Amino acid sequence: MHQHNHNNREKNIKTAVFLNVFFTIIEIVGGLWTNSLAILSDALHDFGDSIALIVSLVAEKKAKKPADTKRTYGYQRLSLFSAIFAGVVLLAGSLFILSEAIPRLLNPEHTNAPGMIGLAILGIVINGLGVWRLKRGQSQNEKVLSWHLLEDVLGWVVILIGGIIILFWDNHIIDPIMTVGFTAFVLWGVARNIKGTFNIFMQGVPEHIDIEALKHSLQKIKGVMGIHDIHVWSLEGETDIFTGHVVVEKQVLENPDNTKKKIKQELANHHIEHSTIELESEEFCSGIECENDYH
């Protein structure tokens, strides 16, 4: 299952790399041809995206290495480093776009509107394919990278609309205005993804898991008296891990496998694949919570 997920992630990122590098070249030529600052800025930004995508691809390959005596959980978390790198590149690129677009609000320049429209349609199609591929993935790396390409799709929608307005109304200030708008939107999205990545690094509880609901469901299992010292975190945004001490009735300890099986089944209902469970009797329960509840 993990190998299959890794292969899918690698295929998705390879597709994104090819599309991004290919279209960056087209953008540079097209930007010079149309004299469009938005297109040239997006070309520079796509160049940064290409670097981030290539680093991500290398990280995904390394993440497939099996666990060893030094890395008992394996190397899956390497994809988080590339997710952070990609986010930083995207933030830097967006700030550069803003720095170029804002002065152009004061001094608009003539652009080739028909050329902008043609390139915009091509950009929407090509980058849209990349977003579609990455959106099917679940890893934090793929989520951040999908924002890279989504930014490009939104950028080309802006350029398309701006090109149409310039073509019919000859109003060249529209281009930098809309560029500022979509860049601000993308910055918001990237900041949200970086926040999620930081939460994984801090071994925070994944957003899709309600730890109180999880505790409640485990305590409903027959023979379970309580649960404490719970830790829930994610390796890379896709593989969730649980550790916890479960206080059970004495007779459960005579044949603990059935209860452990039920606990693991309940954890699976909460999308937790890997778990370490320690069963304890109320007499042997350890920790502050046990002292308060059982002694």
C-alpha cells in the first residue's frame, strides 16, 4: 500500500515537473513577444516552481527507502522538507510578482493583447493538467505543489481576462491590478499549507482527527476502563500514528489479543494505520491521570 502511494506521488510530481519546465520556456518567449510584465513575472515564478518540483521529486525518491536501524520509521518525512522548500520558493516568487506589479499600476505599458489571450488559454490547459494530477494525491508535499500549479492556473485566468479587457477597451492598468489580486489569494493558500506542514513537524494531531472523539470511541470497547498518555501524529501528512496506554479489566489481560484487535479496528475507523498499544490493569496503571482516576 505504501509502495503504491509512493509510486503515485512520484508519477504525479514527474508530470508536474515536465509540464512546468516545458511551459516556463514558452512563457519566457511569450512574455518577451507580448511585452507583458504579468507573463514575464509568471515565467520567473514558474522557474522557481520548476526548481521546487525537481527538489520534491528527488525527495520523494529518497522517501521510498525502507526503514533501517538508524531511521526506524523510514524516510517518508523527507517529503516534508521539500514541501517547506516549495512553500518558501512560492512565497518568494509571489512577493517578487507584487514588487513588479505595484509600480506598473503607476506606469502601465502597452501589451500585445491577442498574444496574451492565446498564451493564457494554453497556460490554463497545461497547468490545469498538473493541478489535476497533484490534487489526486494526499501527501503534504503534493498539496503544497498543487498550490504552485493552481497559482499558475489562476494567474493565466487573470491574464486571459486582462487580455480581453485590453483588447476591447485598451485599458492596460487592468493587468497589474488583477495580478496583485490573484497573488494575494495564492499567498493566503500557501500560508495555510505551510501552517499544516509546521504542525506535522511539531508532531501535532492531524486536522482530520478529533482526539476526544477517538478517546470516546475507544472507551466504548468492552473491557476498556480508560485511556491515557495518548499521542497522535503524522509522518508526512498521510500516514497517521497512535500510541497510548489503555486501562482494562483484569480478565482482559488473560487474553489481550481480541481487545487489541478491536482497538486497532477502531483506530482504523479514524484513519490511523500504525499504532502502539500498551494494555494495563487498574492496579498497574501509571501516570498522573491514573493516580487521579484509579487510586
